[in-house]
Amino acid sequence: MSDDPDKVWPTGLNLKEAEEVHSYLIDGTRVFGAIALLAHMLVAVSTPWLG
Amino acid sequence: MFDYRTFAMRKLLTIAPRYLPFADVATDEVPLSRLLRLSLFQVTVGMALSLLVGTLNRVMIVELSVPATLVAGMLALPLLFAPLRMFIGFKSDTHRSALGLRRVPYIWKGTLYQFGGFAIMPFALLVLSGYGEAIDAPRWIGLASAALAFLLVGAGVHMVQTVGLALATDLVKDEDHPKVVGLMYVMLLLGMVVSALTYGALLETYTPGRLIQVIQGTAVLTVGLNMLALWKQESRDRNRAQAMERAPKAHFRDAWDRVIARPGMVRLLAVIGLGTFGFGMADVLLEPYGGQALGFTVGETTQLTALFAIGTLIGFGLASRVLGQGGDPAKLANLGALLGIPGFAAIILSSSVVGPLLFLAGILATGIGAGLFGHATLTATIRGAPPEQIGLSLGTWGAVQATCAGLAVALAGVVRDVLVGVGGFSGLSANLPYNAVFTIEIAFLALAIFVTIPVAVRRG
């Protein structure tokens, strides 16, 4: 494991693994963001809070 | 000078692996506590089902005054995704991950969709019902957002359940599968019953604010329970990751052909479909039937559903025991369907001949039958599946099961409403619509048994 040249310092993950962990974070943020945006727009339709 | 770099690194390294969401090693023995934790995903599935089928059904029609046909259409939307369970299961079987994960990424994605659907659902419903300023908004906004909310929840439930069951199957040894299946079913039932009671109590006095709290509370609870369920269940495995990378690209068609080519698989699927349809039609009709035909009060009819649930639990227990000792799931499924036939016959007869006692006995019998049948058919599916096709097999089971259960509930309502409408003109008795549905159920259970006869004969 330790002789893996792709190892990312200092987590012990190699590059591909780190990228995969990162992809979950990015995807999650995107989905949460989209959901939050949509929820805010729907609230604004029924009870306008932007004047 | 203070060395931030070393300091930070030392701190990072002291974050022990026990705070990471994957298991360190794949152990052979999986303790019961871990399985119990995993089975929490079924609780969230149960929550979603009872919220959609029970609570929101009422709230949308009574409090939000959305037309009943539109409500029925919205609630049927998740059914559209049921066949996709096969594809989800297949994808999780052949998933490529540098971390060596197969099931956890899909449970996580499913959880996100479930959460997202619940997060926008209350506002979508309020807009749909024209609450506040939404009365002036274009109609399509409410329709589209409500449909999206239901689709998201449905897709999430299908993903979480299919892949969660596959993960549970991966984790335990073959001879323990009946116990796991029993545990999963019990948790599903528990989630449905407890959440139905809770939603009922919370929404007794309806306000728009309360609706938002309840549905969004469900969303948060769903994420919490699912995270708790999948925490450390699958191990990080570099060897498996390398094997995944080397594996040739699998095609859905080939995998599907192999599933169907398994001896008895098509027949098993037919039995699952027919039987689930047979048992499923009663779900929504027992309570109104008890009220209309036998004069039970509202409180008493709720107890009917409880009695049915108790029967189902007994069925699960019996099935876990018998199958755990190496019993034949096909025979047990037959027995379950066989129990359902006199059960429904008793329910039909109770309105004219004996009365409430026979009705209760009938409900208990069908409950036990449904429990035995559900458990045995799922165990049969798992037993027949090779390790590399567990996801696809469970996806197929889920696709057939969820589609037939949904269709059964929808059709039961339609048949009853049509007959009630006809009865209003020609003066038929109030029991007839219900008895017609129960007769259809008997016919479907008989068909399910009929399909298995050739197997029984061949085995002698």
C-alpha cells in the first residue's frame, strides 16, 4: 500500500480513491443545492417573501 | 517556529478510522446489532409508504381539497419507477468504485432523492392546492412540482430498498438469509405501523405549518436513519476495487437473460406477482368494509389493520423458523396462499352468515398467509441468486412485487368505486362491491397456487 506512487498525502488514499470521495461530496452538494433552490422558489410562489 | 504542517498532519492522523463511514475489515460474522442497524433503512421505506398511501392521501383530498382523481394519479407516479429496480440492482452488482464499494453509493443516492422529494413536497402540495398567493400562480407549477416530489420519493424508496436488501444479503451467510429476510420485513412493517400512528396523531389538527413540519421532519429523519443504517456496513477494499476495474463491461441484457434462464425463475416471478396482487387488494378495503358491512366504529376499524399486522408478524416468525431449519420456500409460499383463500372466504361470509368473529378470524388468517407468502417468496429469490447477481435478482423481485402491490391497491379502489356507483342505481347491497374484490383476491391466490402445481408434481 505504502509504495503506491499515486498515494495522496496524508490521508492514505490513492488518487482515484480521493477523487471518488470528492465526487460524492460534489454530487451531494449539487443535489442539495438544486433541492434548496426549488424549495425556495415554491415557497416564494405561495408566500412571496421578496416583496 | 510553530510548524502548522506537522501539527495539522498529526491531528489528521489521530482521526481514528472508527470515525470513517466504512468498515475496516470485512468480517465473516456479522453481529445482530449491525444487522438491526442496517434494517433501519426499511423503517424509512415504511415511513415513506405510509405517508404516501395513508396520510397524504387523506390530507390532500380532505384538507387541501385536491380532486381525488388527481391525488390517485400523483400517488401512482412512484409505481412508474418500480420496473427500474431491476436496472438499479444490476448497476449495483456491476458498480465500479475505486473504494471497492458496491451498494453503499446507491443507498446514499437513494437517500438523497428520498430527502429531496420530502423537502419540496409540502410546498409543492401547498402550491398545488392554491394556498396563499399561489392561487394566482400558473397551474402547471403546482402540478409539475408535486409530480416531481412524488417521483423523487418513489425513486429514492426503490433505490434504497433494492440495494439495501442486496447489501443485507451480501453480509450474511446463506443459511442465515431467512432470518435477515424476516428482520427486514418486520422492520418495514414496524416503520409503516408506527409512522402511520404518529402521522395520524400529528396531523389530527391540520395547519399548513404542521404539514410542512411533518413532511420535512420525515425528510430529516430519513437521512438520519439511512446514514445510521449504512455506516460502516461495507468495507473499503483495494483488491475488490482492482477486480472491479479489471472486470469486463457487463450488459444488462446478458445478465437479465441469465436470471430468466435460472430454472423456475419465471414461475417464481409469476407466483410473486399473482400472490402479491391477491393479498394486496385487501389492504385498503378491510377498514371501510368493517365499517360498512359489519358496523364497526372508526376506532375499531383501525384495530382491524392492527390485527392484520399481527397476523403478518406471526407469518414472518413462522416462515423465519421453518426456512431457517432448511424448509422449502416454494411449499411455504403455497401454504401462505392456501391460508389466504379460506381467510378471504371467511371475510366474505362474515357479512351475511356468522358475523364479526368470523371476520376477525378471516383477517388473522389472511394476515398470516400474507406474512408466510411474502417471506417465502423473497427467500426463494435470494436462495436462487448467485452472489454476483444478487442486486439484479432482488431488483427483479422488487419490480414485480412493488408493481403488483401498487396495481392491486389502485384496482381495488377502482372496482369498489365502480360497483358502488352501479349499486346506487340498481339497489345492490352495500357489501357487494367489497365481496366482489375479495372474490377476485381468492381467484388470484388460486391462480398463484395453480402456477406452482407442475413443480410440486415433478418433485412428487
